[in-house]
Amino acid sequence: MRKSRTEPGSPSPLGATWDGRGVNFALFSEHAERVELCLFDPSGRKETERIPLPEYTNQIWHGYIVGLHPGQLYGYRVHGPYEPRFGHRFNANKLLLDPYARAIEGPLILSEAHFGYRRDSSRGDLSFDRRDSARVTPKCRVVETAFTWGPERLPNVPWSRSVIYELHVRGFTKLHPEVPAAQRGTFAGLGSEPVIEHLVKLGVTAVELLPIHPIIDEQHLVHRNLRNYWGYSSVNFFAADARFFGAERVREFKSMVANLHAAGIEVILDVVYNHTGEGNEFGPTVSFRGIDNASYYVLGADRRHYADATGCGNSLNLANPRVLQMVMDSLRFWVQEMHVDGFRFDLTTTLAREAHGFDPGSGFFDAIMQDPTLAHVKLIAEPWDIGYGGYQLGNYPPGWAEWNDRYRDSTRRFWCGDGDVLGEVAARLAGSADIFQRRGRRPWSSLNFVTAHDGFTLNDLVSYQHKHNLANAEENRDGTDNNHSWNCGVEGPTDDPGILALRAKQKRNLLATLLLSQGTPMLTAGDEFGRTQQGNNNAYCQDNEISWVDWNGRSEEDLALTAFVAMLLSIRRDYPVFRRARFLTGRAVDGGDLRDVTWHSSDGREMEARDWHGPHAHCLGAELYAVAKDGKKPDLFIILMNGSGTDINFILPEPRLSQRWLPLFDTARPVGERAAADEDRIRADGTADFYERGDIYPILGRSLVLLQDAGSTRK
């Protein structure tokens, strides 16, 4: 082995930092006895040098290696006690990934050598394994991060104007015919012209990327020839997984961000700081466990087992200041160096759980709130985990948006025809003030969705009554059974034109409800043209055509649905009444007698207490008013919703800004040509070109109608 010149170096910054003369290495470990830096040849197969880090300052092991350059491959061996009963699982036979590595070469596919104990031993995790894992472990790479961003302008889209589009980097473009073959499934593919053109035409303002950090493919998946497709199994928080890159590595991510920003689209990362892919005490040793198990993880009372609030085997210990620092350093890195615009935090309750339970004033929230780099980025919480007191919807601090699963469930139930949900769906339509109106929070705090990566796609939500997850090889036991879905009469694919028409209408109903509701809407990639997962509601391990977005098989009906979504988003964009910055009150505004929201029953009355409840309460009208601003006319609309299977004649209230209501769309009817004269305004389907006070609008079963007061029309 060669002999490099080693200097003491610095304990800061953590990770591997090249300065033009050499590389500084710094690694936190409170309980280690010795740390060795292992250098490898360009192939990663041959270890060329093993260098003990010479200094230990404030629990940081560090050293400076003169003459090293970007591209150098490395890993760590950390020496210390192997005493699981006391929380220590050091095993220097295992090559470890640097938690701060900016790039990792190759996928991490588990083998027996990755485990710190002998899995064939009767002593289980108390035994000790001496096999060297270097040959089968990916290597960290020293990187040069220089990149010329040019005259980039961050989109800085206000929350009230935001429309989020959740996608998987690989699956979104893997089958896209207009993306060059070498770029499909990569960051470069996502940043390509045809993809961005689709997003711009659709009208979304941000893409939310499912986890992009390096992961472990769990062994039970490898044995079944499956992969961890979603990626909620991180083993590093500063690098991106190799499966998303082509040839240019880090530059590809930055180029993607720059291209999306140029189109006015923000980039939000789904991040998994609540646990790691190392699992419980029977999991592998690939990074944190071997570096300092007792510091990085929340341990049980016996110190041998893990306190698991995530269902994934472990929970990261953010009560440790160095672990919290790692999370904060990671967030700042992605904002400052990679220019991302926000984060969606997986199982956020785990991050904010103190010794006494979830705490909205936890160290995690405090650290983020005072950080000037993170002060202006979007922060989205998944407000639950499986631990005690884990469900915390509405209890997050000001400045956070939260995934609103009550919105998802009530909207689904209403359009399935469930009874006694009218009041609930109205509250969700109005921005969920009952949940979020506190501490100065705004309607955008409610992140509304009807589908997400986890669960049925929109097409499958109206096509399947039950999950069909046999492809996951878990005998259909995985995934939720609480789907609030309705197959419209036949399970799965059908040629019945009546059922297909009903399914198409139900998709329009769900999308129209979502995109006309107060709050921040989130669409799931491919829902705008009927993507299916063949009834799989837990496709976490399907890195194949089940999960990939099929751009080739779009029918005329699919393209019409895409146009419908674009139309809805243009209405939302053009009329602030659908994206209010403040909660609706039901009181008169602007010194007049028009209220910001008025609820109407189908017989022309304002809703009373008795109208909201009961098994047959399936219809309502939501009249929305917003005062004139910036020299524009005021907005006045009425949304009519009929969740029952029977037609209802809705008596319309007075259009207060003019004498006419103009129908903008009806999910039950195709757009028809308007009559040339008032007396000819009644169409063959019973609808009219315009409506006056007391006129009847015939709402067909399971449909949504939007009408606009002619006095609020904008040119």
C-alpha cells in the first residue's frame, strides 16, 4: 500500500472536503476508540491505503490527506466495543459509508458480509461476524461541487399559488418516448424539454420528488427479485442514488433544477430523516450503526433493542446534537448547494418526539425555525408515525404545511356516496379551518390530496374495490384495506361503456373537488391521464411497468382528462377566490352584504343545521365571494356537488354581481356550443346557456358543476 502524507486537519466541516491541495476528512463518533480511512483505486475493488485519522476533537475524528483529488473513493472502518447490551455495535470488519458523502458509487445490495453478527449463530445479534464487507460495499467519492448556475431566478412561488405534483424520478420518464433513451429514468430526463413542457401546460408550480437519497434494497426484496422502488430506506442524506444518474452525476441534478426553475417550477424533496435503511438490531451494518450506534439511534430501555416509532426498525436520535446537526447540515446543503425549494418530511412526528412525546416546540422545530437558510423554503409534514401519540394533524408550528389525510378520506367518501359526510367534506373544501386556524396559520397549511404514491392511483380508486398486491409476493397482506374506493360496479378493467363513463366522471369529480378547494393541492404523477397500477395500492417494490408512468398508451379520453386538469388549474390560477390567503368566515366582507362563503341546499335555501346530517345528505352548493383587488372585478362563483346516484334539481340563488350565472363546466356533460339567443338557451340535455335567480340547474347523479356570476368575468 502507498503511504500518503497526513496532517491533523480540521473537525469542520464534516465529511470529505477538497481545497485544491488535498482533502480534509471529518467523522463524528462519540464512542469510537479508533477510526481508519480506507482509500480505494478507481474501480473500488482494491483498497490502496488504510490511514488512521490522527486527531479527535469535540467527538470528531479528523485528518487531512495531502495530494488527494476529487474522484477519490473511500470508506471508513470504525473500531470500538461490540457490546449490543450496552448499545455498542462497532465492527471494524465492515466498511462504512460516510454520512456526509456527497456521492456514492454503486448500489448497495445486501450480502451476509454486511451484517455485524453471524446470522447463523444461535446467539443472534450478540454474536460477532469477522467477514470483511469492503468488496460488496459501495464506496464514497470525493466530489468537486463547482457549478455555474448562470442568471438563475428562484421561482419563489407563494404558498397560496402553489400546486404540487408528486412524482418518482425514475418512474416518471422511464417510458417517455420523447426523452432520449439514455436519459430516461434520470434527473436529466426529468429536466428535459418534453417533460417540462408537459408540466408547464398542465399548470403545476412544483414537483415533489420521492426520496432520491442512496438506499438499501432490503434482503427480503432481493430474494424475490424486487427492489425498494419508493426509496424510503436512506443510508445517506447528502448524496443522490446512482440509479437516477446518467453520465454527469452531480451536474445532472443541478442542471435539472436550473431547467425547472427557468420554467417557473420549484423542486421539493421528499426526505426520510426519521429512520435509516439499517433496520432493527438484526439489520446490516453499513454506516450509522457501525459509526456510533448509541448516538445515532433511539435505543430501548435495555439498550440492545431499538425504540421504533416508524415501523421500519429504528428511529434516528435527533435528541443528540450531532445527529440533529447532520439533519440540519443536509437540509442546508440541498438548499444552498443544490438550490432546491423545499422539503416534504416523511413521518415527521418522529423527528419532533422528545422524551415526553411529540413536541411542537422540539429541538428539531426550533433549529429549523431559527435557521436563516431555511426561513424561506417550503416545509411539508407528514404529520404522523406509528408511535404513541403519533397522529398530530394540525399540531405543527406556523410555517409548515401538512398532508391532510382527512381531506383525502372525506373527499373519497363523498364521491363514493357515503352518508353523513356532508359537513366534513364542506369543511375540507373550505380549507380545514377547524384543523389549521390557529397561531396565525393560513389555509395553505392544509396540503390537500386524494391520491399519493402510497395507495391507489386515481384511475384505480374508481376501478377497484379491493387491493390487488399479489405482485409484491406478500400474499396480498401488505397495503391498507381502508381505501374508500368504489369500482363503479365491476372490479378492474371492463369494456362496459356505462361503467367506463361513470369512472371517467368520478375522476373528474375528484379532481375538480381537489383543485377548487381552499388549501394547497397535490396531484400524483399520471393521474391527469388515468395511470393505473393494476389495483396495487402498495407498489413500493415495483420498479417496473406497474409503477412507471405509461406515456404511450394514452387514449383520447386520457388526453381529455389532461385538458380538464389544465382547465381547472387555469381557473384556480386566474381567480383568487379558489386560493384565498385567509380562512373563510361566513361573514359579510368589504362593507357589503355578500359573505365570503354561503352554503346552499338544493331547494334554494341557505343550509341549516338539519341539512348537514343524515344518510341522505349528499348535495350542497358552496357560493364563494372575493372582493375586487388590483383594479379587477370581484369574484363570485357557486360550486354545486351531488354525491348521490340520483339526479337533483338545484334551485339557484341570486347572482349578486349581475343577473346571470354562467356555467363553466359540468363533470357529467361534455362542453356544448352555447345558444345564440336568450330564448334558445335551453339545451337538449336540460341545461342552459345562462341562469337567473330561481332557475333550476339539473345536477345529474354524482357530478360537480361550477357556475360564475357574469359580473365577475375577467377578460
